[in-house]
Amino acid sequence: MHLVSIIIPTYKPGDYIYQCFESLSVQTCGNSVFEVVVVLNGEREPYYDNIASALKKHNFNYKLFYTDIPGVSNARNIALDYVANSNTSYVAFLDDDDRLSPSFVEECLKKAQPDVIVVSNTKTFVENTDEKLGDDYLSSCFKKNQGKKYNIINYRSFLSTVCAKLIPLSVIGKTRFDTHFAIGEDSLFGFEISGSINEMSLADEKAVYLRGLRPLSASRKKQKKVPRILCSLGLCKKYSQVYFTHWRQYSFKFYITRILAEMQYIFKTLIH
């Protein structure tokens, strides 16, 4: 039995994925506490063999899956379906170009409860440079909410991404990532599971999610106007379906912030 499953989707990974694995091999909680679930999507070789060889060099438990269907959402769903049939209690999502601080799992588990999402600190780094670790919007949100009582509006930025947190499997339940969206799928997933949480708790500052900044990463590529606008409209529709189907479970204020965020994206796209 592994208390935590760390899910890593990957598509045509570069050498950065090996550094990602290295960060897992030095977790202070010990290798028996967690397992690593890697899902390669898209082209298979030489990536599958390279990943398999790299994983064998580490002492942590792992599962390696492959799907020829490209897309991070489908890859994560494959991992979640596997994890749902295991004895795992908690899930952590990790992108293949990111890393975890050595005490990430240990410190997050100290705050873990069945209906509580534990959020870590976040720092950014630029691979193969001497730049110091930087802050982003998640770092700011973490600092701003230290010592404060949980409020979903104040914590909403944390739910715009599935990374940098420990999520109870019971909170996720049957919720899966919507494969119709290539943008905004994390935020939608976060909104959907928000109806199942009672609280979010901040881990100790030593628990850090290290977010790699790569110019060519999917999240940093410039999007075409029409597809981006259509995506935002589709997300608004989906948010509304989720909220109005189970409106008693969800925060109306949180729902409105998600709609306004998509409207802001549309406005910015139109004027640029």
C-alpha cells in the first residue's frame, strides 16, 4: 500500500524529466510512502524506453503507462483510473519539467486529512541557468494566506492548477479531467472537486513545488484568437453546468470568479 500516488503525464520529454525523477528519489518521507505513476502520451519511442531505463535507476515504486492519444488530460485520467483501484489515499500531480523539494511529501502529509487539500509553497526556476528561485502568483497567494483561516475565495488561485498540492482521493472521487479542453482544464477540475472539500490547509514552507519555466512548454505557447475565445466560452458553459446541476455543493462566489476570469481572457484576446 502506498499512501500517496504522484502522477506525472509526459509528452516527448526532454532531459528535464530525469531531474524530476531525481527530486522524487530524495524525498525525506522514504520511498515506501509513495509511488510514481508516469503516463507517456503521443509518440512512444524512443521516449518509453528512455523513461523505463531512467525509472529503474531509482528505488521508489513506480508504474509506467503508455497511450497513443496525446493530451495531458487523458494521460492524467489514465493514472486516476489506475489509482482509483489501488489503496492510495492521496494524489499529487507533478508536471514532467517540474520538481519537488525533498520534504514535499513528508510536510504535506503532516497536514493531510480525508476532506482537506494541502497546498505547498511554489517557486519558479529556469533550467540550466544560475537564476535564483523566483515567485509567481501561487507564491504570492501562499504568503498572503499564511496564518489566515480558510476561505475559498482567498484560496481560489490554488485551484487554478492541480499541481503544488496533496489531494485526498476521496475528494477526487469519480471526477476526471475534461479532454475537450486543451486550456483551462486544471481550473475546471479544481472547481469540480471544490464541492467535495471542507477546507484547504497550507503546508510548511519547506514543502515547495518547483515550477520549471520553459519557453516552448505547452502552457507558454501563444494561442490563436478564435480557438482561445471558443475555449473560454466552452469553459463558461461547463462551469455553469457543474454549478447549476449541484448548486448546493458549490460556492456561488467562486463560480462567478471563474466566469469572470474567462470573460477577462476573452476581452484580452480581442484587444491584442
